Amino acid sequence: MTSVNVISLKGEKKATTTLPKQFSEAYRPEIIKRAFQAQESHSRQPYGPSALAGKLFSVYLSKRRRKYRGVYGKGRSRTPRKVLWRRGTQFNLRAAVVPFAVGGRRAHPPKPEAERMKKVNQKERRLAIRSALAASTNIELVRKKHALNNIKTLPIVFEDAFEKTKKTKDVANALTAAGLVSELERVSKKGVRAGKGTMRARKYKTKKGPLVVVSGACDAQNAIKNIPGTDVVHVKNLNVSALAPGAHAGRLIIFTQSALKILETEALFT
């Protein structure tokens, strides 16, 4: 079992604690990806055109000889057509409804009733969470995604007083004292998204910063949310999307001492 330091709000070493057995799981990126895709598929909103889209015209044409509103003998194809105007038996027709016509239906539109949600077994989902937790202790893997100054061991563990902080500046000072100055500076910047997302209410994109895991409802939750790129989650609500954004494991995780204790005593995700 790996031992990590428990630090105070000022970054001073207070104690040493042993990581639970969940952190000793093997790193399985393929399992993490499957669980991530299954979880994200449940947040996908069904979409598709109306069942009557492009079909709101009367396109009946008689195919018999010398019949009213017929196309036989007129030198026209049998394409469904709508009537623009008529004078007696003279009709001005225009193609409608068919996919190649202006205003017609789509040939193979997306169907809202299609089953797009993926499922994953409970054991596999729990394995993915344990694997993502184990990946968060690999300092070389975490360094690829985050700015780690002189941090030697992961994850970062704060004393329980961290959960009682009410102000964002106090949380930021605690993270700075823990050696995350460069990380906070990195996630504070936002850039303009490439592509058409700029026209669809997602013009800017921000970087993913550290994930703070707390034991339960506490004062620090709202304070942590005000720091750009930083997420907070209860230890019992840990999931693959939080631990491995984009199915890429190795996120910088900050635990409180109580959260680690709950993870161990209740044997979560085992």
C-alpha cells in the first residue's frame, strides 16, 4: 500500500495515511473508455425531424389515361407533384415530398426513437472507477495533463478543515500552498473554440483542472465551484466522467482525509 502525506491548509505536513486498496488496481484504459462512453450516452438527447416534415402537400396524380389531374400523355415523369395553380384541366405542377425535391422529406433522417444508450456491467463500471483512481496516482501520467511543480506523491490529501472553508480565496490559498500555483494559472485561461460551436452558445472552452473529492455536503463545495476548471464531487458519487474526462485517465485529484476514510471503510466500488 502507498502512503501519502496529509497536509494542512497552509501546505504543512500533518500526518501520513495509507491509500485504500482501490488505488492498487491495474491501469486499464480500454475499460475506462467503455465505461465513459456508456455513461455519456445516457446524457445524449434524442433528435430528429417531425414525422410529417416534407409530407404536408397533396401530391396525388392520376396515372390513368385522359383522367382529371393526370400526367399520362403530358410528357412528364411520374414524380409526385403538388399543384401551384390550375385553370380547368390545366395544372401547374411542381415536384414535392420526394427527397430530391425542394421542401421534400429527407431520405434517411436521424430517428428519435433509435436506441442510442449503451450499457455496461456493474462490475466493469466499478473496475473502470478503480482503474481511474489508480491512474491518478501515476505522477508521470498526471503530469501530461496538469502542471505539477514540485509535487512528489499523488493524490493530494487535505485535512478535514478543508471542507469547512467558505470563501473561494481561502480554497485558492490552500491549493496554492499545496504547490498548485502553475495549475491554477493554467486553468484560468480560456480560448475561443474552433468550428461552429462558437455560434451555438459554446464560444469559449476552458481547461480541466483538479477534481476535489469531499466526504459529503460541506461549506467548501460552493467555494470550490468558483475556481475555473475545478470540479467537486462527493466520494460516493465518483464516476468515470469525473475521474477521466474525455475517457483520458490521469486527472489530478484532491481528497480530504474523511473522503479517503469513507472510501476505505465502506469499500466503495469493489
